[in-house]
Amino acid sequence: MTSDQAAPPGAGLTSGSPALRRLNLAMLCAALAAFGLLYSTQALLPSLGAAFGVGPTAASLTVSAATGALALAILPLSAVAESLGRVRVMRAGLLAACLCTFVVAAAPWFWLLVLARGLVGVALAAVVAVAVAHLGDEVHPAELGTAIGVYVAGNTLGGISGRLIPGLVEESLSWRFAVALLAVVALAAALAFTRMLPDARTTSTSAPVSEHLAAVRSLLADPGVVRLCLLAFLLMGGFVACYNYLTFRLEAAPLGLSTTVTSLLFLAYLAGTVSSPLAGRLSDRFGRRRLALLGIAVSLAGLALTLPDSLACVTAGLLVFTAGFFAAHSVASSWVSQRAGRRRGQAAAMYLLAYYLGSSAFGALIGLAYQAAGWTAAAGAIAVLFALGALSVAGVRPPAPRSRA
């Protein structure tokens, strides 16, 4: 028996165990691949618009199609994963998403590109829908905040690679080559994930659809879970919109930056790589509501810094905005999982459904504000979303005694 198996059944992997290190590293690779693929066209939106003769709002559909399809597929694939096994479903989903991204790179028509991006989103739902729930079942509760923080940090690394690699490559070669190269990088990360991920400590058992629906109804009866899902909907919508339309703003007058320079600003995601695990640890000590509200306040301060037509201000503001967002997201993700108890899979799916619906909806809709009145209007709309998110999370109350917040 290994040291990892020495713990009592159900205790979960503890700090320092080899299996926990493997699990964290594997999930980091999964997040890097998944979120790199999910946002692989975001840094290329101006180039895609020019290549296919479409405007900013239409070009943003290449992002919204993936996130929207992911959102709609989360609940069904969450149920499939509970029946077939989370590990098996995550591995298959990552590999399918890589293959679909090669189709994106070769798409001759805009409608086919958008369709292929939607298929990428469906495939990635197989990972995103169950990753947090898998961690919740495998990791000791005392380590869960940190483990989810590491996974969210992987999200940020994936976000960086998904924007930085295409942005740096596109200007010297082409957007098609840039997307294909990213697919190769993601495939390498997906294969590393497949090799390193430990076998699940618990075995998924097939459950009837009625049981999943009953769990969802039960969670919807918890106002705290509903508020946290609303928080995800609002914050992710504003976050994706910020990166979508800041790209157009930076490449337009008066800043007039190149695609290569603009893509470097996506390194601001590194702020989230740091803030995610830090917020996870601090939330265990100081409380999740306080840390979530602090993250939102930090994001609003960063958003204000992006308003002047100064590259230094925009860069600093983006760093602060990103750090605050990922801190709030990391805290909210672990909070939902903690409240759900044995319904972690359905709770994580609900949270992520709201998260990516927000991304899909506001990632496109805020483009109307940008086209009407520029970055100031877009930033104002994003600020409203974050303020509403603060009101939502401020109203989350401790759950009934049967689960812990």
C-alpha cells in the first residue's frame, strides 16, 4: 500500500503525497491545453475580420461559438462523465478538441470556422465540466482550495499560450499556421495529461438521468449556489469582453500597435497564475466572501487604469484587472464545490454553464457598445457587470448544516 492509500477511505490525497503532485501537474497540463484551445482565436480577431471581411462583433463569434457550445454541453457531458468515468471522458475530450482545432486552421469559409470552433467547445466541455468535481473527490478537503487554485493557474497559462503563440506567429507567417501551431502545443500537453493523471480513487457509477435532475433541482434551491453561478455569469462575461475588444483598441489609433506587440499584453494572464492559488489559500483563512469581493474590487481598479490612451496605463490596468478576476473565480469555484457536498459534479457543471454562457453572451454583446462609442463605453459596460457580481456574492449566506461553506 502506498502512502497515498494509507489515509482512511474518502479522506482524499494529502499534501506531500506523490499522487497529489501527479494529479496537480496533470490537471495543470489539462488546463493549459484546454484553455489555450478555447481562446486560440482571441488574439487574432482583427486578422480574422480582415481575412473574412467581417466586423469586430462578427469576428468575436469565433470565441463566443466555442464558449457558448461549451456551456450548452457542460451538463450533458457532466452526466456522461459520471457514468463512463471522469478520467476517460477528460482524456477523450482533450484529444478531440485538438483535432477540431486543426480543422479551424484549414477552414476556407467563415461559417465553417465558426462551426469548427463550436465543436472545439463541445469537446472541451468534457474536461471543463468535470475537472473541479474530480479534484473535489480526489483531494483532501484541507487541500482543495490550493488544488483548485493550481488548476485555475493552469487556466491562466493556457490563456496565455492561446493568445501569445498565435499573436506572435501570425504576423510573420499567417493566422492559419498560428492556429495549427497552437494545436500542436496543446496536443503535447494533452498527451502529458493522459500519461500523468493518476487513476481515480473513486469509481463513477452509472446513475439515471432523474438522479442528475434531482441533484440540479436541489442545488437550484440553494440561493448561495444560484448567486455564485450568477457571479460566474457576470464576471466571465466582462472578463472575456475586456480581452476581446481591448485587442481592437490597441491596434487602432492612437496606439496603433502591431499584432505581435498586442499579443504580448496577454502575458497579463500571469497575474492570474499568481493570484489564483494565493486567493485559494487565503480564502481558507479569511473567508471566501471577503476574498471574492476583494478580487472584484481589484478588477474594477484595474479596469479604470485602462481608460487613458497610454500603453503603460493599459498594461498596468490589465495586470491588476486579471489578477482580481482570477482571484474571485478561484474562490467562487472552490466555494461552489464545498457547498455542494456529494453533488459536486452537478454543482461544478452549473457553475461552469453560467460561466461560459456569460462569456458567450457578453463577449459578443459588449461589442455593440465598443462599436458605438469605443473603449470607454465597453469598459463602462464591463464595470457594471462586475458591480452586479459584487452585489451577488455579497448576498451569499452560510448553507444549511448538512454542507459546509
